[in-house]
Amino acid sequence: MTTQLALSLVFDSPLVGKVSNDRTNMVFPFFALTKERVTELPAYDDGTVRIEVRGTELGVATMWDKRLLIYIASLIQGKVNRGELIETGSRRVTFTAHDFFRVNDTSPNEGAYDRLLEGLKRLKSTTVFTNIETGGEGEDSAFSWVSDYKLSYRRSEDGKTKTLKGISVELCPWLWRAIMRDNRMLTYHADFFRLGPIEQRLYEIARAHCGNQPGFRINIEKLRRKVGTQQELKHFKALLVKLTKQKDALPEYRLALVDPRSRGADRKAPRQPGRTPLKGYMVWFFRDDQPWTEMMKTPIDGYPEIDGSELVTVGEA
């Protein structure tokens, strides 16, 4: 059995303020959407950005493991916002498991501690290759999300109980540069951790791209690949249709599935004959403070079409 005890260690926790993350880590599919063991993700290549993710027998890091990286990024950003000194050359963050569980709404039971350790193992063993640069630098070789981690604990006199004192995690240089140098950190809504993995990805994409504009649009197949789901397109479309009917499916944002042939410049023009192919549909994201009726009056050009690569810097092939 493992219990939590706050001792006189130097912690970067508790997290004060909102959860936040690097924009690059929000836009692209770096993590598995299932808890089932997956040893490799489909390669992502949109013509500009390339990403390959591979794991060991432990599997690749999942969206549940990503919560830990989001939490650590939030701790770092909180220190930056408060003007606290961050040791030069150190990419290490120390925190209590209890605070991590508090932030992502997890009950601190024995199973939660076991899953936390399993997640740390996956974050360290997962290898990522990408041409995305962070902080003006790139990586020619694969990297892991976590370079090193350590769980410090005290064992009871009878040897049956381990009391966890703290967790120390050293982030990889790629992620550290993204957080510290790129200045692309965005806050998350408090309900993010209550969403399912696909809904979390949709929220991250909406949050990263909406910015100060009322909304944006993206091709449904591009969105499917960016989310990282291996669902067939017809099943992904069915899920989107379901989400469009739920007012609070995504915190702060709403989405609409649009047949582009019915949204021509001439609203009075007759609908084109035939059926729109699945890959022809567009998905519109817009802030939930934008009334749907007003959005439908907005010309298509008022909602820019995106693919995501405009948010990052990539290295030469």
C-alpha cells in the first residue's frame, strides 16, 4: 500500500492558477487515445509536419499519461508567471502525487498511484521523431517525453508500507524548450480532464486555433488525422454529428458539420445534385459565445480554413 505524506522537500507544487499547455503539444497527435497497449501510432504527415511515435512492450504514452505532462507544464508556467527563478540548465520539476491527483480530478487511491508509475514508465520509454522545432532548435534523432524520473518514499518499520514523499521528473529538451522559449502556452478549461480522449483532442484543437477569432474550419479527414483516431471516417463523422447535438460537448466551444456544397456564396442557388463524399465535409469550430444563427450568416471566408502547420516551425527535410 502507498500513502501520500508531505515532507520537507522542495516542491514546485501545488499548482496555483489554471492548467496550461504548450500549443504545439495541443495541436498534433502525439498520444494514444486508448488505454489498451499500442506499440506504435500511425505516422502523421500533412505535407509539412511529420510525426512518428513508437513504444516498447509497455505501449506508447496515452492521453491519460499526457495529463502528467500538462500538469508539469502548468507548474513551470505558474513559476514563470510569478517571476520565480527557474534554475538554468535544470529541466527537473518536483511535485506531490496528491496535488497531481487533485488537479486532474482523480481519487488518490492505491490504483491511482500504480497508474501514475505506469504512466511515467511509458513517457520515458515512448520515442518520438518529428521535424517540429521548439525554441529555435530541432532534434535529428528520436526523443522521449521524460528523460528521467524518481519517486522518493519512506518504508515503514515493518516494511509493509511505502510512504511517497515526492516525484521528480526531468522533461526532455524538446518539450522544455517549447514551454520556456516559444511563449505559446494556452490555458485549459477546468472541465478538460472530465472529457473523453477524442473530446479532449477536439477541445485542444479548438483552443489552439480559435485564438481571438470567432472560429475556424477544417476538412473532416484532416481533423480525423489531427485528432489521431483510427476510427473509420464514417464512424468519426457519426461521432461529430452526435457532438453537434450536445450543447456542452466541448467546454467553451461548439462545432458544426457542414456540407460545403450547401454553403456557397450564393445562398439562393439550388443545391448541387448528388451526394457529398465523406472527405468533402468541413467541420466548423466556434466559441460558444458566438450565437449559431449569427455564425450561419457569416461568409465562409470569415472562418479561415486551417491545417495546423501554420502554428509551428519545422526543420528542412
